[in-house]
Amino acid sequence: MSSPSPSPSRSDRRPGLLNLPPEIVCMLPGFMDNIQTFTNASSSCRYLYNALKHIHPRTILRLAAGSGRALFQPHPTFLVTITARSASDWALTQPDRNEILCKAFSGGIDSLYEFCLAHGTLTLDQIRKTYKQRFSIISHLSSCVQQLGWKWEIHPGYFEDTKHKPTKMKRRNSIKPLPNLWNETALPAFQLLIYGELFAQSMDAFLADSEDEDEGGSKSLPRFSKNTRMEYLRTLPGSKSGWYYDFVHLLEWVAVKPGWELKWERAIRHYLDPEYVCEGMCVPEDDLYDGHGRRLFGPYEHSRRLRRVRDPRKARLLMEALAMQGLDGMGLMMYKRPDRLSEQCLERARRINEQVARIEPSRCEAFEVPDVRQELGIVWKEFHS
């Protein structure tokens, strides 16, 4: 006769976490304080993963904010970049919310961060995607802006003249940069990205409305006014910083210098139109070489005269529309292989190219068109006067 099986102990009779229904388990993120705790819990077993995978985007944003200083540096600029689009969508739903957004601009990056936390959303897929883009796009963009900063410090007058050719000057290890804006070299790049994420809907609305007008329609999509966009630029990079004058000058220079436009021209030819070239973007032959006779922009400048020339106004609008797509738009300029871009990003770029091609050239210079170069120039003159 077999002995009876032992009765379960008291600890075995207690209901464990895995015995709780999914309706209860999905409430656990409300008691967590950061995104690391959430990811550790959801990846511990299949049951918790399935129960927590449909967490609300507002909860994800709160948990990400709890890990801001550990995972999302520079804080809070990085989180503002990835939540600005959803927060601006909220502001566009009602006209009176535009005033709330402008008030957030006036308080600097910290106030804008609080606005994004209150009205933005975030998903785990967005975090994964943006974290990859941080190293593939933001780092390269920051490096480009940083190089401009070194040239500004070493060669006086480099920004004042777009055709300035600095004298040969070797930088020794003993020469250290001045303690100015270059201590946070990624900040100018982030500000350009935030501008695109905030006001991408305004550019999309302008392109869509121009298309409707050409077809005889009168539909008008919501958008931010030029005053709202300039209000953001007037507060760059924040009220606590002492180098606003230099910062605005740098961003304006980035948008005007021929090398920046040549990068966009190369990206447009690579992804959208192999025969694309703009007469207004052509630079003198002398500017294609450095002081040692080396070519600055590579072999893609050959045979310019044989290519079809696009109207400079349409070319400028296309470049601005692509840059206004935020991280995805800058990825077009930074990536050299189409397989590194998502199909959704490429499809959106192709649609923008088709919309710009159908617009009348006179519409490309309309007052409401988002143009960071023009708006920075106005802000620069306001500050300088």
C-alpha cells in the first residue's frame, strides 16, 4: 500500500503573482517608479509579458520620466524630442491650447518637458526605435554641429561669411575649447529635431492644403502659426543659458551654409530623384576644395550641368519639408543605405516629394510655410537689434 502524498505547505497554498488574473496584473505598472522595473517584470516570463504588453502610452511616459537621468540623456531634452509630436497633436485639437503651448515655450526646456509629460504619449516601440536612432542619427548630427563649433572658435569670422576660407592653423593638444556651448554638443542638434517634431503637422497641412487648392477644394487642416513657431525659437536654448546669441547664430548658419544644402541634395538624389539638382544650391568650384586641395563634398558633384535643374523655391521647400519630419527626416540625410530606413519613412518622403512637385512655385514662399532658416534669421535680427 502506497503512502499518502504529502499535503502542500502553507507557502504552496498562497496565491502567487502568476496565479492572479490578467486584469489585476495589468495594474502593476501603476505601482512602479521607472521603466527598468517595468521591463524587468515584463521580460521575466511569458505570462507577465502578455499581461503587460498592452500598457497605456501615458503610463509608459511616466515610467520613462522616472528613468530620465539614467537612460535618456541629455535630460530632459531627449524625452522632449521623442514626445514633442504627440504633445503638439494635442495642442492642435483646440485653438485655445495654442496659448498653453506658447506658455510652455516661455519657460525654457524644463517647462516644455512638463508640457510633454502632461499631454504627450510614448510607446515601447518608440523608445526602442529612438534609442537606435540616437547612435545612428543624433550622434552623427551632433558631430557635424560640433565641427562647426570648433571652426567658430579657432577661425574668427568663419560664420560671418559663408564663403570664408580660414587660414591654416594647427590645433595643439594644449589648446582647449572655451567653456561655452560646445560642452553640450548634442544640444543644437536636439533643438533642430524638436522644431521638426513640434511643427511637422504644420508642414503636412500646408502641403495638403496646397494640393486641395490646386484641385479646387477649400479644406484647411489645423496648423501652428508662424508666431507660435518663432516663439519657440525665441526661447532657445533656455532661459538659464548665457549663450543664446551664439546659439541662434549657429543654427541660422547651419541652415544657410552651402555644405548643409549639399548634404540634403545628395540625400534627395540618393533616395528620391537620381536626376535632382537645384541651381540655387550650386556653389563655386573653389568652395568644393579645402586648403590642401582635397575635395570637400565627394565625387557626387560631377556632371552638374547635365542634370535637370529644379526650381530653387521648390528645392528649398522640399528640403525644409523633409527636415521637418524630425528624426526620420534627418535619417534621410545621415544614412547612406536605403535598407537602414523604414519603408514607412521612405514612403512618406516619396509622398512629400510628389506633393512639392505639384505645388506652384509662387506658393513655395507663402507666409505660413515653416522655414527654420528664415525664422531663425528673423529671431537673430530681433536679438541683435
